[in-house]
Amino acid sequence: MKCIYCQNDSKYSDRIGGKCPGCGKAFAFEPKNQDPLTDAAFKAAIDRVSSNEQVKWGVEHLRYEVWRLLSAKARKTRRAGWMVVGAGALLLTCAVTPLFVFAIIGGIAILVGILVISLSRRPSLEQSEFDRLYDRYTAAHGVPKTAIVRRPRQGPEPTRIAPDLLEYSFDRAVICDRARTVDLLVANQFHFENNCAILGAEGYPKHAFEIVRSMLKKNPKLEVFVLHDATVEGCALAKRLSTDPKWFGGQNLRIVDVGLRPAHAKFYPGMEVPADPAPQGVPEGGTHPEMAWLRKNKLELAVVRPDQIVKRLYRAMTNLPEPADGDNGGVSGSDVWIYGGDYGTSDGGADSFG
Amino acid sequence: MSGIAGYIGRGSADELERMIAAIPYRGDTSDQASGPGWGLACRFWHGRANKTMGILQDAGVAVACAGTLAPQTANPAWTLKQRLLDASDPLADLDGAFGAAVVQTDGLRLTLVRDPFGVRSLYYVELGGTLYFATELKQLLALPQLSAELDLAAIHKYLTFSFVPGEAVPIRGVRRLLPGHRLEYSAGRLEIRPYFQLSERLDPELEDLGAATLMVSRLAKQAVQKRLGDGPVGLFLSGGLDSAAVGTWLKQAGAEVHAFSLDFGAKSVEREQAEQVAKHLGIPLTWVPVDGTTVNAALEDAVWKLDLPFGDPVTVPQYLLGAAARKAGINAVFNGEGGDQLFGGWTSKPMVAAAVYGGMFEDESPEEQYLRAWHRFYGHEEKLYTTFLRDAVGGPGQRRALLAPYLGDDRTTQFLNRVRLTDISLKGSQNILPRAERMSNAHGLDLRVPLFDRELAEASFALPTGFKLHGACEKYVLKRAMQWALPEDIVWRRKFGMSVPVTDWVLGPMADRLSEVLGEPSLQRRGLFVPSYVTSLRAGVDHPAETRKRRIGEKLWTLLMLELWLRAFVDRRGQR
């Protein structure tokens, strides 16, 4: 097993006390003790989710990255299992001849293959299991520098925000169903790069929420973008914002839904999870087939790598066509658009979101 | 425009000649005067109106003046002499685009003075007890006793800002007089103090939008009028509001105007708007085609005439605009620079967003946010800098210290005014104005920048900030002032800044040039940058979450201009 510090490849018997014989640093994981992966593999997941330590990420993104890694490992094992089954079948065919011993070997091979396949089913990574792995990794190696860590008290006190800031507004607003998506965008400077307000639909970040919402009212040409999970509530969020007078109800704005929808699930096979019970009174935010899927499943935005979320949102902002004459003209109320975007080839999570 | 040089101490006529010969493109005529312990020289275009022709000598005083005053006077050197030697508040309203030296020959007292916003420059260096000064760095490098030793702390700042800010320049020992400052030198003692500093003075009477709009309109027209001379003038027209407004005021003043606009082919973003403005104002318009090939051909001359490294890709297009204007027989050009800085343009908006969201994850000062807004190599030092460069740039906080007097100014109550103060003092006075002046003067053109007018700038700090950034509408009061004079969509359109297709150039027609200038052998020789990082930029690979392709071009251009500057000014000491 390789050490992530000195790259020394050591044997189990050499790792006395769980430490690297090369540099003495402690390992977080030990596959011999049934840990599902090595320190190097966990670090590779961190490198991937952070695009080699250049993009900030939340632990929820890392969970999906580790999940993908375990899935890839399971795929390899399954492939090996199928090969054993195939070899067994070949031997059985040969056993039609008097060579009885071939039939025995072939039968055993098929049984072993089936056993391997069944043991390496597509894995899921429960939150509690991921938390356990992450805690062990950070205990051994510290919190990765690109991980988003909230400060105990976020941002300046409202009273310390310069009073003249309240007179200004933003060109755009991104409203997210999860506070953690707000964290992701702010930590990666999306607000700064795109003159963009970023708010959680349920009141995040607390220190600036009402201030920013009042600032948004000062731009009658505000462009609104919505980012969400593929959930009943998420897919209904844009509609809710367009009618709620505390948000954009009664204004003639275009609200563009850039979030995940059931159709995106095909790019993240096996990563949808059972839906939570939908709260009462949530309007339907999708077509009939979409609603049927959403009642059973959900797909979290964190399944998409952070750099891809940022790029897709930027593309949605810059490729937005100008409203045609008469669009929304004279109609009281904001208009919801579903952003289609383009879909690249999937590698199981990296480049498939736009 | 012209150039000057001189010394106080044990200089010589030969040194004066070397310094003034270093800027042949600054005029067709030169003059020198000297006496015991002092010497002055100047180069100028013979016969240009409102300029000083030669060294002025009168009653124990000698004056060399480069540039013009606003309002214009027949002999700026004479006006400056009177103002500087009059003890009663001599420079209270001094304005224009000038750098001047006044020597009181009997007591050997030198005064250097630079215009309020830094259109012209002045550098000085003390060598062996003699103080030498000049309007360009290459003039000082013509002195053989000045060692062309690189100041890597200045390079470090360049790599963040894309220009060299502050008093230090990249040649060790040479200092720059800041805009709006005067320097006194006598008996080996040097004293520098400001004569002009912008500050917030909110005026309750201007809380009325109508009154504010009228004032802006009146002062802006006056600013144009102050800078008008005889004969036709050029206008660098972008298609945006600011240059269109200057064109409007020029026409209203009765000037004969010829507009010049950049044509980036399919990459042009404001072509229709420029045509629309020219047609609306009845101004003839010349398109100046610019692509990677034309830029490549002009690069060496532009770098040499820029005098300091400037990493904004707009410089060479400006050089090509100047060439076209000169070819059309124009001697003076106006531009619309300054509108964003004075009236709260779109560049203020990211700072507003940063102020609201600042501190959610880590302590980040407004200074750090401002540094990041330059989108060069701030925060990427570990990837770009070699160990040698990292060790040589000095301690932390140098770049933030440049911003603290403005962004951290407690006397300025409004956040937007602190950002504007920073923008004017750094981006405007140390980047936009000097580089634009040098690219115009590369072809012997006078540059007139009416929006960077002292009275107008002071008035802009008396306005409520909500009249500048009004909701999300930038430059609101200027738009109100222009709403009946220009087509509606020119006035109220949202602006994104000029888009120079630099990435297309550096990864396309200029790729060969880049592979030589920023190739591994060249980088190894210089020893400042990690070749693998620059190579990946040249392959078109940037930060993974970077959404704008133009940032690759901007970064590569910054490095390209620096290496070309190093070759011209360090390796060849400012010689062609």
C-alpha cells in the first residue's frame, strides 16, 4: 500500500502500528482490516473532486466521488466474475466429451463466478459510512485545504455592511434549494466573477439574506437562475419563486431552472436514492413521467462535480437568448424557463452535467 | 507630445543628449540648457499649438515642460513657473496632461511636478550624488552608470495587477513621482508631497437628481472645451457610452471630429453601436482592422514605446488606432476613458458582491478581493513562480499596502467611493492613462482625456453614490445626462467592457511567437517562471473552474509583454 506522503509502497507486515515504514506517517485505512479503500484512493477522490486542489468542494461532493470510486472498483470485480463464469461455461461445453474432470472444474468456476458477481453488486455509500471514512481520513491527514468549512459566524454583521451597499443591486441571482450549494458557489467566487447574488431558498446565508433580497428588488431586469436537486420540492422551486411575492411574484422576470431533473439520472447510474416523503402542498414542478420518478427517487446536485456545476451555470447565464419581443410583455408575473443545455459523454459523473 | 530630462548635481551635456536622444518619437526638435550644477533638456514637435517650444529661462529660473495644461495656455512652462513660484496656493486648480521640471538656478532648487491623474510620467534616480530625472524610463537607462538591475518586488506586483503600481519601477533604484505630486530637491534633500488628492465631500444640494445631472453635464462639456485646440481632432470610439458622450460634447463644442474604431472582425462586440453613434453624431468613422497578425507585427515597437510593462491586451490595438489617426492627419485624439472610474461603472459591481458575501469561509479583506479582481496571477504564485522568484519578491502585504490608503480610508464613508478612489488612483492613474498616452504618442499624437478632469472628478465625489450605481444600473447620472443626446440603447444598454479576442491571438496566429518568447529555453534562461505551468497555459489549459476562455489569453499576454519588456529594457537597456 502506498503512502500519500513519501509514495513508499509497503507490505502489511511492515506497517507497524499502522504507520508508513518510509516516513513514519500514520495511515487512515487498512484494507487488510476490511476498510473499503486505501489512503491513496481516498486522496485520489479528493484530487478528482477538487480538480487537483484548485476547486473548493463540500463533503457531500466528496461522498459521491468516493461512491464513484467504489463503483468503479466493483465494476472491475464484476467483470472478472463474468470472465470466470464464461470460462466455466466453456469447460462445461467441453465436458460433453468423456473428460468428466472438465465438467467438475467448469461447474466450480461457474459457482465461484456467480459468487464474485453477487458479492460485488453495485455498491451504495451510506452517509454514515462515508462520515466514518472522512473522519478517519481527516484525523490522520487533516482537513483538505480545498474543503469548504463554514466559519462559526459567517460574514459581516448586518450592521457592519456599509449602508450605501443597500442602494445597489445585482445583475443576476442564483437561488438554491440547499444552503450547501450556496456555499459551493460563494466559496468558488461565483458571486464575484458574475456579479451575482446567491441565496438559499430557505434563508441562507442568514447574515445577508434579507439584505440581498431587498437589493434584488432594485433591479427590474434581474435574471434569476435556480439550482436544485432532482426532488419534488427542487423541481417546483422555480415556479414557487415566480409566484411568491416575497421573491419574484408580481414581477416580470425570467426565471431559468438550471437544476437537476429526472432526465439527468441516466448520466449518474445507480446514484439516485429513494425519495423523502414530499411535504404537503408542494406544487408539481414537472411533467407526469417526471413526477412519477420524483415520487420514488431523488438525485442530489452534489452528484455533479463542483467545476461542472459552476460551468453549467455560467453557460446558462451566457447562452441565454434575449427575450423575444412580446415575451412576458404586459403579463404580470415571472416566467419560468427550463434550461436544456448540452450533454457531453458521461464518465459516471464528471462531464455529463451540461 | 514631448519629453523632458535633466539633472541636479554633476551631470553633463553628453548625458542630457543621451537622455533626450532616447525618445526620438517624442518630437522633431530638441533643446538643452545647463548651468553650474544643473541641466535640462526637452524634445518636442515644432509648431504645435499650446506647447512649450524649448527650455524656458527667465530671471534665474529654467523650466522644461512636457505636455499641455487644461485649460490650455500658449506656453505651459511659463504658466507653471508663475504658479509654482507663487507661494499662495499655487496648484489648487492645476490640471492637464504634463510633467515638468523647474530649476531655480541660483539656489539649485529643483521642483518636479506631474499632472493630477498621471497622463504623463516622471522618473528619477540618484546616482553618485546627482539626481537625474526624465519623462521615460528608457531615458534614465541611457545613462551608462545606471545598472539595469531588476527589482523583482515590482515584477511581483506586475504579475498581480498587469501593470507596475506605486513609486517603485522594475529597475532597482529608479523611482516614479506619483500623479498629483510634487518633488522638491535641494542640497541633497528630497521631499515629496501631494498637491492633489480626491476625497469624498458629499453635497446635500446634489441629492436632487436633476441638479446632479445638470452639474455633470455642465462640467463634462467644460472639460472637453478646456482641452480643445485648433484643427480637427480624433475620437477613439468604442461604441460604449463614455466615448459616445465625449463625441457628443465635441460636436456640441463645434469641433471637427473624425472617429476611429477597432474592428476585430467576427469577434467585434460593439461594432453596430459604434456605427450607430457615428451616424447619429454625423462623424466620419474609420475602422481599424486588428487581428493576431497585425498585433504580432506591431508588438516590438509597442513594447518599446510603452516604456514599462503593461499586461492589458488593449495596448497594441490602441497603438494601431493611433497609427490610423496619424495617417489621417490628426494631431490630437480624445477618448472616453474615466467614465467607469468616475461614475461607478460595471467594474464596481464585483466589489459590491464581495462586500456582501465576504468572510463566510475565511477572513478576506477588501484589499484581497480587489487583488483577485485583476484575474492575473494573484493566488497562483505557487504554480507560476520559481523558488528563485518566490524568495526574491520580499515579504507579504506589499500589494495590499498599495490599496489600503484608498479601500481602507475611514474618511470615505461610502463603500462605492472607496472602490472608486482605488480605481482612479491605481487603475486609472497608473494603468489606463499612461498606457493610452504612450500608445497615442507612439505616433506623435496628443492624447486628451476629458473625463479625467480635476473639477469633474472632484464633483463626482460630491454626488450621492446611488446616482452612480443605481440598483444594477451603472453610471446612472451620466446616462441621465446623455439620455436625450444619444440613441436610447446606446445610453441604457448594459456594458461589459471592451472584449479583446486575445486568447484567439495567442493560441492562433501568435502561437509561434509565444513558443519562442515563453518556450522552455526562454523561461529557463530568465529563471522566473515554472515552465510546465506556462506550457499548460499555452496548451489552452487554465484553472478547472475558470469559465471564461479569455482569461488564458490575458494571462499569457501578461507574461509575453513582461518577457518582451525584459529583453528590451533589461537585456538591451532600453535600446531598440
